[in-house]
Amino acid sequence: MTRDVAIVGLGCTSFRPTSPHASYREMIFEAAVKAYSDAGIEPDQVDTFMSVSEDYLEGTAIVDEYVPDQLGAVLKPVHTIGADGITGLASAFLQIRTGQFEVALVEGRSKASNVLHPAHIDAFALDPVYVRPLELHPRFVAGLEMRAFLEATGNTEEQAAAVVEKNRGNACRNPMAAHPARTSAQDVLRSAPIAEPLKEGDAALPADGSIVIILASAEAAARMKGQPVYIEGVGWAQDTPNIEERDWSRAAYAEEAARQAYRMAKISDPAGQIQFAEVDDAFAYKELQHLESVGLAPTGMAGRMLEQGEFSPGGRLPVNASGGSLGCGHVHDLAGLRSVMEAALQLRGDAGDRQLNNPRVGLAQSWRGVPTASGGAAVLSRR
Amino acid sequence: MPYKNRVAVLGAGLTRFMRRALETPKELAFQAASAALRDASLTISDVDCVVGITAPDAFDGVHMNAEYFADGAGARGKPYMRSYVGGGSGVFGVINGWYHVASGDFDTCLVVAEEKMSSALPHPQGAFNAIYDQFLERPLGVNLLWIFALEMNRYMSAHGVPMETFAQVARKNKLNGMDHPSSQSGISGDFSIEEIMDSEVMAWPVQRLMVSPVSDGAGAMLLASEEFVKKRGLDPVWIEGVGWNLDTSYWTNRDLYYPRYLEKAALMAYDMAGVTDPRKEIHVVEPYDPFAYKELHHLEGLQLADKGQAPRLVEKGFWDRDTLAGIPATPSGGLIGVGNPIAAAGMMKVAEIYWQLEGRAGKRQVRREARRGLAQAWGDLMQVGTVVILGK
Amino acid sequence: MRPLAGTSLSDQALTQGEALTTSWRVKAEYAWDTGAAVGKFLAGLKEGKVLGVQCSGCERTLIPPRAFCELCFAPIDRWVELSGTGVINTFSVSFVNWDATRRDTPEIPAVIEIDGASPGLGILHVLGEVGEDLPTVLSKVAIGKRVQAVWKPQSEREGAITDIRYFKLVG
């Protein structure tokens, strides 16, 4: 018999284009203090700690070294997951399910503003033999994918641009967001091309920030002060790392991750059972592609459903009410944790001005960005 | 407390360890993963999920290296988790796989550890400079060897250990390594104590022949649930306990003479395995030995010797492979005698314990009866201990 | 037993083009935010001061300074000036560079417990004026010996750990 796992504490800093006032340690400390306070526990009540990070985004080799102090985790089980935030959440989830741990903490942070040449770092993730020597700007991968996706599904550039209008507009009601804007789809379509059909306006702008999420077994959660948000199902998956082999019309990693999460959560009709979603929108078209891949829109219909207002805060299935990466800022692997945090806040009724109408089941979904094809999905609920 | 869902080891595989491999990281991962599947008599379709392990991306020269070699690891279309704790990563990979299966959510997990250090130019050691604090340490013109030399000096000074004792550890491991099929060319052999003690001083007190080499290689292990094992009527080696622990990153605030993080990790694993007297209940051990002193330092942290006593036991042959009264330590030859492709080297240590308990270690088989063994690794800023206990 | 996989290359195979390589230099450059605590410490060094912090929970006086106590998990805001003197906690005599090339004269890294900080709390730095060959250095330097900071002239300081050139033996 497996045991249930719940989210019991949330803490974050604001997301900002820059953060010169705080070192990464100080930023994480702020998020951790808030998360412990939210859960009503002390650091010594946590049994195991996870960090999601990658060396080249931090400029430190084996960045795991610098994790414990700012979490109150000195001389505790700590390790780093080199994956998106939802895979980090899955790591904590699995550990609690073993029965060896009652309380687990997941941390992530972005100091994107400290990376001087981010495109060079992305390019360093390309296949060193077959692709990297072509010396292309790494966003060509998104350009190829966007064109193939639009052609194959019938979604349009205009509909992708409308994602930006919605998400940056939603961010205006999120005090944590770095890039709120009252921008129009037309503004996006008029922005400079990056890798046609991808334009400047389609891409989420980077941000700095930190998030800490505390999880507990259902039994331990019952002893804590706040309202638990249950992880009904979680999935994470890898498509081929070779960009030449991918089927760009769909996000295979998202399909597989969602399939696992739905199976665990006993969701047979995602579009009927899930009431809101936070899906990855690092590029505007990805929101449409991800919605179709996780079964929240039929193939080729996501754009039209968006235009009809179905994904707006007042619509049938609000998507990225937080503002998503387009509105909050792109925070690399922290994006998955931000999606989870927003879903948990919505389910608790703590989402402030952007609170949705009494939702009970939500989906958080993540992608690691170019040039990867990996990501996660989690179904969260209020019982 | 024994855990509820038991996890078995069904197979392991290694590549050769090499100073410079022709194979790409993808190919090394594929070879190790294939070898582990063959060893377990399974195919990739039997694998429910995959764990990918690699130490700093700077070696292989690919940002998110484990994403890059995912297809080589057999992860395409599967749940694929990547974790790291620096040098402790290889053993941690098995822990990461353990919690996938022990959760009850997966029946099988393939753990693949890969490292291709030779890709980094001008020398892989340079990739390690960025492990130091960027504000207060890197500007001093640091060098990886510094921290280990500083720790070794603190340890040998605290206990008055003569250099000859460390040379004896290096000699033992280089001899043991001669019988390991993965052993890197030129690393193992019958080296005299004098030869080792006269080897080049790199960063005093660290000398060339008491240090593990730079290596390329990969290793993999196949883990499975009790239900999976029962269905096939197997009598496997079990993971009885796991432990890991990370100390403060303010390493200049710690007394380096004793690895307290490893004591914590070991106690966590002993507790899980129900081991109350490790010196009696652990029959064979693979402590992490990137430097000769580390083997002794770690044996103390593992509670297999009192503080300062591991060196005294060297002279008595207590840690030798053919001991009957002692605990054979590093029968594989270890990092000093086989090689050190970081993540893969940790995996090699767990594989060694697995093969010892199965009685499949060939010329390396320990003489005393071994029903329970322990593999350990270490890393980050000299601050992480990872421990796996296997039993038959 | 099936032979293990893996093809070992000689240096010659690479230099003579028998095995091909692709090379790449990653433009990995960063401007890290020092934040409140490290930033103030570095500013102190520029003024020729070694600053520490005190935790009101565990009463430790800490160096390097930090914005929070990692053991009490509480914020810290009490700053104190420490001295530029201390004791050698451990040291090495290093003859290799970061790229594994050999040096003629060694570098002597050391952990130095700074006077005024709580016992055992030190920083990494290097020693100077202690000789240029192994026997000389080992005859002069030992764990427990007292050292003092040798500063750059004020005009050359930039708010970096290297504003202290090195530590030398006292007396």
C-alpha cells in the first residue's frame, strides 16, 4: 500500500529581472524562512532536502556544495536533482513514499541575471559533435519546433501571440511577477524575429528568484497547521535528446509525464476533471503545444480555445493565471516549482487578486527549455 | 527501522576505465547500461525508469550532460531522473534508484553513471576550480589538490600517522586493482613502498602514487522490487540500508580531521539495515579512496575503526583482501587501483560489493565469508557522505 | 567472461589525427551578486579591516561573515571587527598549477583561524615569506603557528580577498 503525500509549506522571494541586493544564499534563506513559517515547522523537522540546479546556470561546479546552510540543512540528507522543478518534487514524493521519511523540502533558485552570456550556456547543451559546430543561436531549436507545430496542428502565430497577451496580463494581478504588461498580440507579432516564426515577444524574459516547497506524508501533514494540498499524481519523462529525431508537432515528454501523473491520480478524462492548469510557456507556442500534449485541448484546438477565452482566468479552464513564465519571468528549472506553488496557492484559496473560483483539482506541468525534451507533470488537489 | 518495500540488485556492468576513451559519453553510457542488463538477463523493455548520474558537466563539456547521454542510458520515453552530489554521485545513484523502487511506484530501475573527464582541456583538474567559493576563494588562484592536501595534513597531524602507512594503503589498492578487468592501464601493479613514498610531491603531503588518476568510463546497475524478484524466483542481493549526509559549505569552519557527515550517513544506513555492531556485521567494505588517506579517514567515519585507529590496523593487515580476522577494504582496487571516472567509480564500488556477495568476484573474491558489505563515496567540498549496504 | 567495452586511446592517436575531436570554448562568464554579508566583508577588506559577525543565538563569532546563522537558522546583523592575525589550522605546499603543470616555487595554501572568531573558524588564504622549497617551508611552517595578514597598499585594494596579499609568520 502506498502512502499519500501533501504540500504543507510554500515560500518564495519576488521574481525580479535583477537582484543585486541579495546573494543566492540570502535569496534562498528568505524563501526558506517563509516556507518553514508557512508550514509551522522548524528545519530540524525536515528529514530530507532536495535542490534543483545545474552548474552552468550558477557558475559553480558541483553547486550541490552550497545548498545546506541557507536551508538549515547542515549535517542532513541533502542532494541535488539536475532536472526541472517538478522532477525535484517527484524526488521528494518518492522518498516520502518509501516510508523512511516524513517531511521533505525542495529548493530552487534562479540568478539568471548573473549569467553574462545565457545563449552560450544554452548552446553548450547542444550535441557537441553533430549540432554545436554549426554555431547557431540555440533558439533555432524553438524556431524549428514552432513552425513544425503550427503547420502540423493548424494553430497560428496570432494565437501564440495571444498567449503572451493573456499571460503578461494575468501577471498584473501577481505581486511576485517580474514582467507584467498590458501588451497585445499585435505587439508580439510586430516584435523582431529571433528564429522565424519565433519573435522576441514570444520568449519569456529571464528573472531571478527562489522557491522553497515543503512536503509531508499525509499523516505528518495532519499534524501541521495549514491546509494540505495533495499530490494525487506526478510524472516525469525524457524524449530523445537528439533534436533531429523529435516529432515537433507534439511534446512527447509532456504526454508521457501527464500519462503517468493521470494514471497515479486516477484521472481518465483530464479535460473534464482538471479545473485549471499552470503549464510551461517559456515560448508562447509551448503553452498551446503543452495543453494539447497533456490532453487539456484536442490536437489543433488549443489556439481556438484560447481565442474563445476558455483559458482566461474566468474561462472554463484557466491556464497560467499566475502569469506563467511569460509574466513572472523565466527562471529555468525553478519554473516547475513556480507552477506547483501557484497551483497549491490556488487550491488553498491563497492566490490573492488572481484567485480562481474555488478550484479542487489542478495540473502543473514543466519543461526544461531548449534544447531539452524533458519535463514533468503533477496533479494537485484539495480534499 | 527496516523499510517496507525491499529493493534487490539484479545486475551490474562496467566499461573499462581509460585515461582517454574513443567512445562518446552516450556510447560509454550505452555500453555500461547494456552490460548491466545482460548481467541481469533483462532487456530495456523490462526497465520502468532510469537514473542518470554524472559529476560536474565541465568534464564532459556538455551543459546538462545527463540529458545529452539520456538515449545511451536507455531513458528515451521513460521517467528519467538525474541527481548529483559531486564525488558522492556514483553511490548516490544507487540510492536514487533505491527510492524509485522502494516507493512502490516502480518495479525496476536502471541506474547509469558516466564520466568522460578527458574531454576537459587543458586538464580536467581545471574543471574543479569552480567548486570553490566564487567570492572568497577562487580569486586566490585555487587548485583542486589544495583542499585534499589541507585535509590530509590535518588528519595525519591529529593522529601522528606516518607517510609510510598511506603508502601501504596505496600499495594494497594497486595490487588489488591488478585483478580488476576495468583497471586503467598503468594504474595497478606491484609498487614498492619506497617507490610510492619517493613519487612526486604534488601538493604536500599528497604524492603522485597516492592519488587516483583522471579517467573515462561508465557503470550501471539494475534494481528491482521484491515482487519482481519473487515472480522470477530469484535469490538476489538486497539493498539493506542507504544513507547520505551533507555538511556545511563553510568548510574552513570545520575540523577536517574527522568526517562527521560520513558518521551521520553511516548511522542512517546502519539504522535502516538493523546493523548495531558494524565491525562485526559488515564483512567487506569499499570505502572511497581517491587519495590513500581518504580510505582510512572514511573507515573511521564509517565506525569500522576508532578515530586514529584505521592507520594502526593497516600494519596488522586488518584491511587486506585475504584477511580472515579483519574487514577486507577495497578488494576491487578502488579509485587508486582501478581508476576514477568520478560517478562511474562510485558505481564500481557498489558493483564490487554486489559481486563479492554473489561470490562472483573471481580473483578478487575475499577469503572470509561475506554476507553483508558496504560501499561508500564522498564529494562536494569534502562534505558529503553516501553509503549503500548490501546483503545476501 | 565477455571482455569489457571501451576503447583506450593513446595520446599519439589524438596528436596524429587517428582519432578526431571537435573542440569548443564555452563562454561561461558570470557577475555574481555578493549580497549583503559578503559585500560588506569585501568592503571591509578595502578599508584594511577583517570583519566578522556574531550570532545572538549560539554566541559564535563567525568568519566568513554570513547574513544568517546556518545552525540557529536565524538572521544575523551584529558586525564586529576582527584582527588580521590568526593561527594556522592546516596548510599544504603545492607544486602544481590548476592545469596540472608543475611549478618551481610552491604555493602554500592554509586555513587560518582568525583571532577574535570562535575557535576553529577560519578562512582559506595563502602563506608567504616562508621559503621556496619543501624542506625550508616544512622547517618554518607548522599547524598552530601564529600568522598575520600582509596587506596590499590602500591604493591597490579593490574590495577582494586578494586585498590581503598573504599571511606571514609572526615574529
